[in-house]
Amino acid sequence: MMPMTNSNVGMSKSFRDEIANADPRVGQTLVSETEFVRVWHINLAPGERLGFHRHELDYCWIALTAGRSLSMFADGNTVVTEYNAGDCKVFAFAADETMVHDLTNIGATHLAFTTIEFKGSLAREHDKQV
């Protein structure tokens, strides 16, 4: 996985509006939900985009396929990431922290992920164990 960041990207009014109304659904398909987690699938064809969405819960994603994506964040920064099948990344947020971004498949093959949202805070759970 190789992220590359560009900052100070100009953003259209439609992007700003979409960010302000970011979807709380962090994937395309909710495949499972328990009192502890929500499990989502994302499957993007080449050129397909998952619109702006808001991450409020700690989560991880797992790349199911190799590929390449472009994400724009609420602050206008963009990140290009290359994935290998099996790559995984975990995000933990402070109580008042969120992250808004989109995801576009800029590769030549389908890009698939499983995203798992943790309904309890990873940081608080870690603090309890220490």
C-alpha cells in the first residue's frame, strides 16, 4: 500500500455540498451488524466512485483485491493509494473526531474492500487492557 498526498486541491461547490451532507453509510452494502460491529462491502468497477461519507466510529478496512484508488478528504487533500489483496488499515478516532472522504477506483480492475466499524472505541478498549 503506497499512499501519495496532494494538498490545496480546489473543490467545486457540488463537492462542498456533498461533504456537508456526507453519508453515514461507509460502504455500499451492509452485510452484518451486531451490538459490537457493522460489516460493509465496497466493490467499485474501474472509474466508479463511492461518494463522500463520514467515519464516526473506529474502523478497519481490508482490501480484497489489488488496485488503485483516489480519495478526496473534507479539507481538500487528495490521496492516491495502491493496494494489494490482504492489505489492512485500522483507524481510531478521539471522541469528537470524524473523517469525511470519498473513494474512486482509478485502476483498471475491480476494487473490493470489507470495512468493519467498531461500535466501541478501540482507544478506550485498549486503555482498559493496559
